[in-house]
Amino acid sequence: MSLRGAPLQALLVSPDSGLAKGLRAALGSARVEIRETTSEYPGDSRIGDLVRQHGIEAVFLDVSTDRRAAISLINLIGELGRGVAVVGVHTENDPDTILQCLRAGAAEFLAKPFPDNDVSEAISRIVDRRQARAPGTTRGQIHVFAPVKGGSGATTLAHNTAFRIRRATKQRVLLADCSLTAGVIGFLLRLKTPYSVVDALRHAGQLDEALWKSLIAELDGVDVLAAPERPEPAGGDPHLAQTLFEYMRGSYDHVVVDLGGVCDGIGLTAAAAADHVNLVCSTDMPSLYLMRRTIPVIEELGQRRDEINILVNRLERRSDLSPEDMEKIFRASVHATFPDDPSAAQKAQRDGLTVAENTEFGKALRRYVTGIVGETDEPAPQGIGALRQLLGRA
């Protein structure tokens, strides 16, 4: 596989000389220049000095000799804020270690005997992400919506947010239904498409504009990537998911992702890639309990607690619990609340529309989207469907 641009400037960290030797041999035909090698796991100041002095873009990190030290180093590299890609290197394909590395922020994972295809594909993905971050390249925002418990209303919030961002900004917006087992956005929007996010994942490494256009549907200026018609296993290759999210980020100004949860394969990858992680709960006790339990998982993916948006849905006007009470339960701030307005949501779903602007739910959604894109001179909706939305009746 030919790789574009200059060779990756890399640092190799491995106390295991045999592992380091094997990796060097495997990288011999790849566009990688090992600028520095160290047999010790460098500390805070040392890793920063190495990255700056040698212009390091990727760190090949031995995660088998001392997993704890390696995970700590992945976190340190992420805190540098220089976009350095970490490649976990192991003596074997250990699922536990792979998951830990990805949660900590590693971009790729390679295991002995370092097959040529695995190495070249990993380097190619790193190079693609490097080019996506280059000046003048589109780098859209990824907004992930995930329920902490089924039925919390995350899909309704994701769906409405995508269309409101489009109306408010006229920018390029993608609504991606990445709930592989229970995605319903295509159904709610009355869309019929032969392809789904599963096809996008399978071809993530070959995506281009022509292929992408065949995978999506368009509605009211929003591109929609639907979930599969039949439930699919929620696992899959995290590298393919990572590649897909980077492609979407490079093609749109805003990518709104609806997840079935954040604790499966694609959910973890989406949350790690996201600019905004929106965790959605309702006010029942199991939902509140699961919110408190889920927040630390997102922190492990590299998101700070103050970067996680907690959205409380279906908040009753006379609820026994106030947002302040919930913040004590979560030990985190509530970013936004949405009223219990079932008639507005059900009517929109029945008519295949977004929630009417003049409902309590619609007003809360508008405030929430204004917080994302700022105040805009949003034009009045046009056409019969828009008139129905404004009137709030069929």
C-alpha cells in the first residue's frame, strides 16, 4: 500500500528488545522514520521533550512488558494536545489490552508477528488522520448521543438536533444512526435505503465521495446514514469504526451520532472520537443510577467530566428531584433538561417530522441547539410540512 506525504516521524518505546527488533523489521517497508528509541517508559516531562525535539507524530508503545506504565504513558501523550498517534504494540492479540489501550486514547494496535497488511493499514489510517488535521481541511464536530438506559429519548434528541443545526446554520450535517441492534431513525424519517452504517463500516478503508453518496439518503438538507434493517452484532473492528468517524468528520461540519449505548465496540470508539458526548437519562431511579455508573467509563476514554454533557429528558414540572439534586447524584453538572412533553414527541414521530417549535419540548431543543451553534437568524420554515410544525397540528 502506498502512503502519501512525508514519512511519519515516530518514537519507539519498548523495554523488550526482541519486540522492538521485530517491530523495526516490520516497519522497514512502511513510510515510518524511527527518530528515537527508548527502553524505558518516559515520565511526564521526558515524553514532552522527546515529542517536541524530534517532531514526533506517532509513538509505538510496548504495552505487554508493563501494561500499567504503558496506559499511564498513553494518557500523558494525550494530555500533550499535539495530536500524536499512539500505537499499542504487544506480543499477542490480547482483547483486554486492546480495549484498555483504545479507552486510554491509543489510535492503533499491532501484535506479533506484525503481518504486513496490519502494519500498512495502521500506518495508512494514521496518515489519513494526520492529513485530516492539516490546515484548510474540514474538521467537523462529532456530537454523540447515547442513552444510559433504553427508552431515555436519546434518538429523539439526536434526530431533532441534527435538523435544527441544519436549519440554523445551513452547514453540512450528517445524522448517523450507529445503533446496530435497535436503530430506528430510518423508520422515523420514512427513509428507504438499501445500505446502512454496517456497509459503511465494512468499506471504511475505501470510502470516497462516490461510494459515500451511495450509502446515505438526504432529507431536508441533512444526510442520513441509517442503521441496518436487521439487528447486527454490536462488536466489530474498532479500527474500521475509527476510520469511519474520521471520514465523516472530514466531510461534514456537524456529525450527529445516535448510539444504542457507549459500552459496546462502536459506542466506545464513537465516544472517544467525539467532540461532545451527550449522555441521556430520564428521571426514573434506574436511569439515574446508570448515569452515575456510566460517567466514569467516558472519563476513561479521555473525556474530562466537565466535557461530558448530561442531558436529562422527560423532566416533569413537579418532579421530586431537581436538576441540583441530580447533580449531587451524578457528581457532575447537568448540561440541559427537556420537559416531559409526550404529545409533542409522539406527534412528530407519527408525522415523520421534527418536534414542533411552539411546544415546550421544541423550545427546549431550540435553546439547546443555540448553545451549540450560537444565535442565528434562522429562517422561517417553508412549505406545508413546515406550516404543520409551526401550527403544531396536522
